[in-house]
Amino acid sequence: MREGVRFLALSILSLVIVILVGSSSLTVWFDRVAYDVLNQYYASVNYAASDVVLIDIDQASIDRFSGWPFDRSVHARAIDVLNSADVSSITYNVAFVGARGTLGAGDEQLMDAIKRSGRVVLPLIAENNQELKPLDKPELPGAILGHADLSLDEDAHLRRHYLYAGLGFPRWPSLSLASLYIYAPVKADDFSGLRTPYLHVGFSKLWSRDYELLLPFGLASFSDRVLRYPLWALLEGKIPVERIRNKAVFVGLNAPTVEDRLQVSSTDAFFSTEVHAFLFSTLNRGYTLSPSLSVWAVTLGVLATLCWSMVLARLPLGLRLLGLSMLLLLLSVPVWLLSFGYWLSIMPMLAGISSMSVILMFGRVLDFCVGIKKPQIN
């Protein structure tokens, strides 16, 4: 009886550890490490990237067109060329903002090209608590806006993105999702992601995000395999039309002198347009990686700890084998969910199993030592 009460107390202590770990920054740190390892060695989808073409505003293009920023007539010509090639969508990842006063001839040409196309996606950015829209226009005929926000973690690595964001209320789709609205509207209405809790209690006056997703694995593979051309080749007619027809085209900077790369892992960094194009491709293929609420990880950790306690307890062999079988089944749940695009932390589960083992081992060692010190009665 006494042994059972003590074992129950130890089990409760382990469960408390599971709950504390599951709600602590330790789980966040562990998940980042686990994510980085998997991102290095595991590609969840084989990215041939047949749906995407990248047009790079590289250093050679910048040099040919008299430096950055270009006159906006250059961008207008690029949109016209893409439009004449019958591409499915044009995501132009250039923020046409800034104090320019009255619109010039290049601005008018750009707006006319966007209107003629009718399938251009432009980025919306926020600075100083203001949403900055392209060409300072509340509405731009022929264009759909998408937020270009790619938020970094505390260690300055990119691991997550948000399908919706905006000032005060997250009403703007991400650049990748907005592109999907043009390319495949039916697919754009079918998305997942971790909802933001504040939406249930009120609204923020600051930049707000919703539908959180982890960056899917395989960005490096995508960047290596995606079809891409420099902007100068597009404008000089060097790209065969059949290579870009019916494709989702992403145009953006690929010059380190103008834009910094985003660090995704310790060894890999990418330009923002590469990331947006990759996210579009994963959404189009129906693969997302959605984080789960911590309560599910804690629940899994509690169940795994209880099963492990059955294995360690002085129970009949059949019950101990049952506990072990259930534990192995629970350990496979995060891997199974990952194959369906859901990330479930295993840190609470590992904390419960290890704490139960250490505490019980310490207790038994202590009992052994006490037993040795007891005087022998003849």
C-alpha cells in the first residue's frame, strides 16, 4: 500500500513536470532545434516546381537598366511581356511606394500595364503603423494586394509565415495566397493554419497576423530546381514563350547589393521572392505545415507518461506490455501527423518519460541505500 501511494505521488510529480515544460520556452527552443534538423535532411515534397517560374532582378539586370531603383516604365514593359506570353499570374514582388509627389510617365505606364493584365499581384507593406499600398493608390485596377510580411524568430531565422495579416485586423492574404487566388481560385479557399487567439477576444491596433504556418521543408530543393531567368533576358526576348506560358511567374530582387537574404538555416539563406514562390508552390500542391496548440502536446505527454509509469510499476507482465505498446503508439503520433502536415511537439512527452525514469530510479537507489544502513536484528 505504501509503495503504491509513493508511486502515485511520483507519477503526479512527473505529470506536473510535463505541464510546466509544455508551457515553457524550453519547448519552443526544442521545436526550433528539431525543425532545423528536419529541414536540413528531410524534404516532404519532391519539388520539380513545374507550376512556377522566377524572373530575377539580378545584378546584371540592374547594371543594364541604369541601377536600382528602375524607372517604373521598365516594370511596365516586363508586365506587358509576361501578359503577352499568357502567363497565369504575375506576382511582382516590388513595393512601389515612396514619396514621389505627382505620378510621372513611368508610373502611368505601370498602372496601364497592370490594368491591361488583370492578373498582377503586388506586395503591401507596413511602416510606422501605416499600410503602404502600391503607387499610393487605395485601389489599383487589375491588381490584387498581398502582404509581404515574413517574420523572423528571435534568432533571426525564418521558420513561419502567416496566410493573413494587416494593420488592426489581418484582412490581407499573404503574397503567396493572393497569387493562388489568381492561379487556382478554388484551391485558395482551402487552407489551414493555427488561428490567432486574440481574434476571439478583440482586435489589435498594431500589425496583426493569423493562420500561422511553419515554412514547409524543401525550400533549398525548390530553389535549386525551379525554372528561373534574369529580367534582362525577359525584356530582350531571350526567354522562349512556351517556357512561361500558363505558369505562375514571380518577379523579384536577386541581388545582395539591394536586398538581404533571409536566413532559413545555419547554412541556407534565400531572397524573399524565392520564399514567396516556394510558399505558393506548396499551397498549390496542397501541402502546408501547421503548428498545433500546446495543449495537444501536453495531453500527449501526459498519456505517454502514464503509459511509461505502467511499464516501470510493479504490475503483472501483461499490463506492463500493454503500457509499452500504448507508449510506442503514442510515440508514432507526431510522425504520423507530420506526414499530414501538422507539427506536434514531442518535448512534453520526452520530459514526462525522462522525469518519471529519473525520479523512480532515484527513489529506488535511495531505498537501497536506506536498506543497507538498517541494523540487522538477530
